[in-house]
Amino acid sequence: MSQFDFFRELKQKVENGNTDIFEFYRQAWPKIVTLPLNELDEIIAFGEKYKQAGNLQLAYHLFTVAMIDVFKGKYNSSLDNCKLAITLFEIENNQEGLLATFCMQGIAYRSIGQLDLAQQNIQSAISLIDKTQNSKLFNYFKSVTCYQAGELCQQFGDYNSSVEYYIQGQEFTGENIELNGRICSAIGTCYMKLNDFDNAFNYFTKALTTIQNSESPNALMESKIYGDLGDYYFVKKEMPKALEYHLQSLEIRKSNNLQNPICTSYLALSKIYLNLKDYEKSLSFANQALDLAIALKVQMKQYEAHELLAYSFECTGNIAEAYAHFKKFHQIKDEVLNQEVIKKIENLNNKHKIESSEKEKEIFRLKNIELKGALNEIHDSFTYASRIQRALIPNDKYIQSSLEKLKGKN
């Protein structure tokens, strides 16, 4: 069954009353990563019909929009929707919803380079895993949370902690073969960086078997694992094996027109042939990588290609070409580094804006509390004054009666 047919049948079940909108979301979330943009928009449109039914329906809808925003690269919009969803999940005391939304906030913050906030949100999500063991609705996000924690630890160079988080995440993958394969591949990468080659190989092969046994083929993931195995053999300096796996990876990527991964394969193959001292093929793949990187406007891969071309030309004795490519390598790399510095500055500014916005909201909230307290105090003062007035000043009936008595005496 195609993804389109799957969602059509699922929507039909909701509309016919055979299942509810919550089950629709539970089945939809794991598949969002594989859907084209137009079908993602259809999921949002379908959720719009049910969001007014209650706080939870609205929270699920906002969370789903936030998740889709991440895949569209609309990270600030995702963060806004996450904050709204968190408010509703807190009102309903829905711990699983909070777990999933903290996880998504963490992914959004990581995507814009704010690793401290990413880590903070992922840890908030992890702290809720034990509190939500009895419910399976958000199990997918328990696994994703652990995976993201592992990825963050990798970025900080803590590979042992990464492995622990990845293994914890496997407890919740269930029938999600693609996610389980992705986690196995990530564990293999960590073990390779720890120079534990036996465990690395076992997890890479397990990942490959897992993906290949999936009912829904995932060419991108399969080609990545072949590439991981190629890198594994490259690190072990077993170049013929490295070549074999990277060629298999390239074949899958070409068959599925995966342009950016194809460029990655070209770079890997150029590096292997350089180590094999086959400079003609090294130059050929480096040139193909450079052409594709320019077409894709991926600067990082452009400077990697120039570096490989420089080394390959140097080995052939063509010093003029080697020098020209070394100049290009440093020029583009410096541009990329400058852009990264600018991006970090922008991220710091964004972080400051977000924090300032949160502070302003809190100040406004506190001012409202203070104002309400002041109004209550004024109201209490008037009430007290009124009571004193009634106690000290006789009422009209008493005054009238007293005047009548005085007139009578006169």
C-alpha cells in the first residue's frame, strides 16, 4: 500500500467514526518523515477540521504543525507552535504530549544551532519517559527523544553516553523498522569513533539487515549504511572493501536520484582511489563531486572536492593545478567558516530575542498579578471603609426618627 493510499484509508476511518483523530495522529507521525510536502499540507488541513473539539485535539494539531514545520525548515514557526501546544498539554496534564513537544522543541533548537536549549528540552523530554510507561500513544517520540539525546552527545564527543541513549531508544521503536535501523547505524558510528571495530561492524550489518527487511524500502537509509560500512573499512585501511561498499552505496543513490548523497559518494570514492594511488580515478570522482556540489550550491562539499583535487594533482606532479585547487580550497573554506560565525552571531541574537520575549511575557504576567492585587487591595479598602462608615454614621431611618423626636419635644 502506498503512503497516499494509507492516509486516504486512515482519514476515511476517522470520518466514518471507526477510529478517532488521536489514532490518526499516532499512525501519521512516524510516516511524516517520508512524505512529500503536498501530503504534509493535507495532514495539516485534515487536522484543522477537528482542532476545535477540545484542548487535546487543538494541542495535537499544533504539535503536528510544529513537527511538519521542522521538516520544512520553518524552525521559528515550529517553536511558536510548540509553546502553544505545551500550554494546552499542561492544562490537560498530558505528560506524553509534553514529552513529544519538548522533543520537537529540542530538534528545532538543534537545527538553528542553539545546542544549550536543544539539550535542555531533550532532557526535559527524557525526564518524562518513566512517567509515561503505561501509554503507547507517543512511543515513537520516546524513541526519537533518546535518538536526539544520542546525537547531541555525539556532537559533544561523548560517544559512550550516545550509545546508552541510542540503546534506550531501541526499547520504543516497536514495529518502526526504519527508526530501528537508523539507531543501529548511529550506534555503529559511535563504536567506530571509539575504535571498537567489532561492535561497530555488528551494528552496521544489523542496521543494513533491518532496513533491507523492511516492507517499505528506504533507499536513502540503505545507501547511508553501505556508506557507513565503506567508512568503517576505510578507517581500518582495508581499501578494497571500502571501495566495494561505497560503490554499492553510489549505485543505490544514482538509481534513486539522491543528488546530495551522490556527491558524498563521489568524495568518498575519490579519497579511496587517492589512497590506492589510482590518481586518474581520484581526479575523476573529485571533479564529479565538485561539479555536483557547485550545482547543488553546497560549499562545504566544494572545498572538500578542491582539497582532494589538490592532493591528487600534487601526487601526479602537476604542482600548478595543485596550487590552484589549494587556493580554492582555503578560499571557500574561509567563506564557510565566516558564514558559520555569522550564523552563530545570528543564533545568539535570536536566542536573546526569544529570551527577551519570554521575559517581557513574564513581566506582563507579573504586572497583571500585581495590578490585580492592587485592585483587590483597593476593593478591600473600600469595603472596610464602608463598614466603618456604617458603624459610625447612623442610617437614614435612625436620623429621621431622632429628628421627629426632637420636633415633638419642641
